[in-house]
Amino acid sequence: MIYREKRKGINIKMGKLKYDNPEYYVNRELSWLLFDRRVMSEAKDKNNPLFERLKFLSITSSNLDEFFMVRVASLKDMVNAGYDKKDIAGMTPKEQLKQITKQTHDLVEEQYRIYNHSLLPQLKINGVRVIKEHEQLSEPEAEYVDRYYEENIYPVLTPMAVDSSRPFPLIRNKSLNIGALVRKKDGEEILEFATVQVPSVLPRIIELPGEEGERLLIPLEEVIERNIEKLFLNYEIVCAHPFRIMRNADLTIEEDEAEDLLKEIEKQLKKRQWGQAIRLEVEKGMDERLLEIIERELNIEKQDVYEIDGPLDLTFLMKMYGLEGFDHLKEKSYPKPQPVPELPADCNIFDQIKKQDILLFHPYETFTPVVDFIRQAARDKEVLAIKQTLYRVSGNSPIIAALAQAAENGKQVSVLVELKARFDEENNIVWAKMLEKAGCHVIYGLVGLKTHSKITLVVRREEDGIRRYVHLGTGNYNDATAKLYTDMGLLTCNPSIGEDATAVFNMLSGYSEPLSWNKLSLAPLWLKDRFLYLIEREMKHAKAGEKGHIIAKVNSLCDKDIIAALYEAAEAGVKIDLIVRGICCVRVGLPGIGDRISVRSIVGNFLEHSRIFYFENDGKPEFYCASADWMPRNLERRVEIMFPVEKPELQKRLMDILSIQLRDTEKAHLLTPEGTYEKVDKRGKGSYNSQLIFGQMAVERVKEQEKLINNRVFIPEKGIEEV
């Protein structure tokens, strides 16, 4: 069926006017902070292995950094520009900043309570002693540290003094520094500012010889601080304290005026290091005189100063997680990624796809078939063309290598590399240039839009004519993150999807939209209208006394039109189960809706990244997967793809995935009418970890396939050769 939604006014008419009260919505940024708290709760959870708790606390810190560099920075820009339009929750940018400031200060304090009062004591019990301050070093330890400093650290350092001839230095974004007040040893009382950057090229954690059965660690900055007087030999060190700043890293690109998008982004990347300072972290107890100088020179307001009771920048805990010898303190219950039963080793992947559509479930199933899909296409003599969109790829991507090989083998290779993928811009520029050198046709994204869709098209010449093979996914073509993120993928040679895939790439390269589409729904063209239509259809079923049920699994949900439509559908009697990992602007328990909308967030060993949608449709259910979340940016300002999953056996797998997540009692947090998230009450339910179950299911799928293969093998009866 060719579908083209013509009711462009649906998003205005459906629910929006009735549910226009800001009290029905949660502010996006405050909802994100609630998500980071859910991640932090995993660091607090004593049921998790100790080193996994370190990892989760590191993630909260990394998340918060990005939140400030992008979201807080954007709000500050709005305030500076006098922009006072209210968001869907009725808050101006200034009001949002006020709430964010209060809540982030509380969150940071909680981070360090967990670190100081829970994790450090547990590390010590398990044979890992972390020296918090260099003054705690024993004499032999101090001798080792000083020798290590002379041999490994001192040659790398660049001390910088500030006086009438030397201005305040440019402090790089996210860099860790030690600021000091110094005075000359000749008796002058004038205090001068000096600083030294803690080198990021050196290990943040230094291991010292410890007693038997003990691992002894000290942060790099403590070693530098202990020896800082050696950098300023003619000066007396009055005080020395670490500090760290966060800058506005939100790229502003005037695409319409940029003749060369590649050069424009390269130029803006350099500015990211020197954007407006928006957050200052300092050691608790920093000398007030030193703090005043840093605040003044960086133009930092008091509310943006965070006094830290511990080492600045907890992302270093990920390095500690990587220490050898502590596997017994890490999660070991999850099986490794399993082979895909439908794709046996050394098979011709195109022959297998011809037999059936193949659904992939990462990381429980290996990402190898996706890489093999492109590798085999690159070597296959019958393959004429490969077309692919790339948003984020790994540092040593086998997919990039396969695409380059395909071009060298004479294939027609077209790749859209999205240069505007936040914090991956530099990486993507490198890949784009490499692919061009290999002979690929590279498209540098579209003006005004990010291409976030995940699609690969392989055009192959076969005996019965040209056949198109397509991979569609919910996650990036990144073999590294595919081991950590949960995502769905579909391999198919369905002619209708193949036709749509061709149209997608023609649109991306030549801006030519076809008159009609078969199976795929695209943003920003009409994906939002399609979602609204599907929600409205469930509402009509419910009003007619038929079954109405929606299950949606997304990363984020903050589109007002979608939320309003969900509210209206729930009021009509549709049961709505939402599985939302991060931002969720929905409220539950509203008048007239009651408990017909439930929201849960699963934060576990893997980052939940797949987008899956289920619409009951009065007993004729429809299943979809997509690259898009229910956010305005995904639905209106990005190129996204939603694809149907139509084979009954694959639909069953998707239903099983959704049902299992709705039963999770270990890693699920439920949204309450008060706007908080609480762990599931396990009374009478037992322990049910959806991610662990998925891993076990992947193992069972392989075992079942092996049984089938063994049953097909003919084993001759004894004595048959004598007959």
C-alpha cells in the first residue's frame, strides 16, 4: 500500500488545544537531570559489582559535562539574547537555568557523597587504597612519587605565570588545571597568579608500590600539586588548588552562508575550546583570593561555581575501571554477543537474505553481520553499487575500510557522512576525506538538517535482474558502541523497501522526493504525521469499543504534539505503555487519564538505544522500528527513517522484547504522579532483569539452531554397509 498522509493539520487538531496546560508537561532539561540521577542510582546500588558502580558514576559525570556544554550553554545564549519564550512546561530560559543550577549542585554533592562515603571505603576493603591528598603519603610513598614526578611528569609541564607582561592564559575547555598564588622570595608581599595544566597525555591515575595484597593509587594532580614549587623556583607557593572549566561547545553554523560546509565546521571546532565559560569546578576550601581571580578572569557567576569535595572530573573512574586484576569486581553474568542463527559462519549473506527477512538484536547478537554485509558487497563481483548513511563510526571502523575497498574494486559507492554529529565532527571529517580519496562519492550532510537515519543499500545484478538489499537500523554503524548499546536492525530484500531506499538516497544526493512511498516513513517529510495518524487510529478503535493499545520504546519523548495526542488517546481508553530511557516530558496520573499511561525507564549494563513501536490496531497489530525519537529535532529537523517489521515471526520477537522490558523489576524505574522515578516494587514479582534475559535468549536461539542442524544430519545405522 502506498501511504501518504495528507492531513497536515492533524498535529494541531488532535489533542493540542485540550492539553495546552503547561502543568501537563515536564521541562525537558529537568527531566534529563532526573535521567542522570537514575544512572547515578546504579552507582549507589550495592547489588551491582563495585567496579560497575565506578563506571556508572563516571558516566554521570560525562553526561553532566555534555549537558552543560550544550543544553546549559544554549539556555545561557537565550538569556543573553533576551529570549524569554516559555517552553512546553511554561518556563522561561532564565527560570530553567535557576532550577537547573539548584538541582545540579545537589546532584554533584550526591555524586561525591557516593564516591567518598561508599565507593572509596569499598575499594579499600577490596585492596584498593586511593590517596585523596598528597599530604597523606608516607615517607617511602612520597619518595616514590617525587621520583616519578621528576622522571615522567616534570618534562611535560608548562607553568604559566600572570603579571603585567603576561596576560591571563586561555584555559581550554574541560582541561584540569592547578591554580596557585605565588610571591617572590625576595620579600615582596605582592601575590601573583600562576597556573599549570594537568597534562591529558599522562595517566590520570598513578599506581604506587603498595603493601602485599594492596593496590595504591594517587591522582596525577596531587603529584603535581605536591611538587609545584619546582615549577616556580624563585617564588613561594602561598596556595595551590585544582580547577576545571566548562565552556559553551554548542556549534553555531550559518549553513546558508557557508560556501563549504566542511571548512565551516572545521573552523567552528576550533572555537569550541574557547567558548564562553559556563561552569567552574574548584577544590573545596580553595583560597578565596585565588577563587576571586579565576572567577573574574573567566567572567564566571557565583552560582556557576561548584566546590568539589574530592578529585575534579569523575570521568577518570572509567580509567580505574580498566585496571587489570579486578575482573572479579565487574559484571560477568551477561553472555558475550552471540552469532545470528539465520546467518551461519561463512555463508553468502545475500543468499540468506533472499530466504527471509532477518532481524538483528544488538549487543546480544553480534554486529558482525552488518560489517559482513558491506564487506561481502565490496568483494562480490555482482554488486554494482553500495549506498550508506554514516552518523557516528568507531575510531578504526571496518565499515569505512570496506567502503573504501568497494570503491577501489570499481563499485559505485555513495556515502552521506553527517558532519554535524555532535562531538564526532572532527572524526567524521577525517573519514569523509579518506573515503573521497578512495574514490567514494561523499555527501556532507544537508543544509539545515542532520541526517540521523541508519540505512545501507546494496544493488546487485542477479540472474532474474537487479535486486536491492537493504539494512535498516535504530543505531549507528559503529562496531564499538554496538557492544554497549541495545539496537535493532533489519536485513531485507523486500522490493518495496528497496524501491524506497533508492528514493531515500536520490533525495539525499539530488533533493528529489518521489511522488509516493511504499513502506518507509521519513522525517522531516511526514513521519510525525504518520505517528499522529497511528495514535489517532488507536483512539478511534477505543471509542468504537475495540482494542486500543500503544507500546513505544524510545530514548526521549518531548514533542508536545505527540504527547497531547497520547493524552487524548488515553482519555478515550487506549492503554499506553512508554519505555523511555532519558528525557520524558509526559506526566502520569492526570485527571481523566488515570493509570492508562505508564512510563518506565530502564538503566542497565547496556545503554537502551532501540526505538520500537507497537500499535494494537484492534487485533491486527503493526510493529515499527526507527532511528527517530519522539522529539521535535528528530521529527522536524533531521532526516530519520521508520520501517515496518511485517513478518509474523519477527513481530513475535519484537513483542517478546517489549513484554520482557515491561516486566523488568531490576533495572526499571517507574514514573510517579509526583514526577519522580522509583524502582519497581518487587514484592510478589521476584527478580527480573530484562537485559540479562535477552542475553540468555540469544544463547538459546543459537542452541536451538544447532539442534536443528544436528537433526538434519543423516547418521547411518550400524551395519548398514553389510546389507
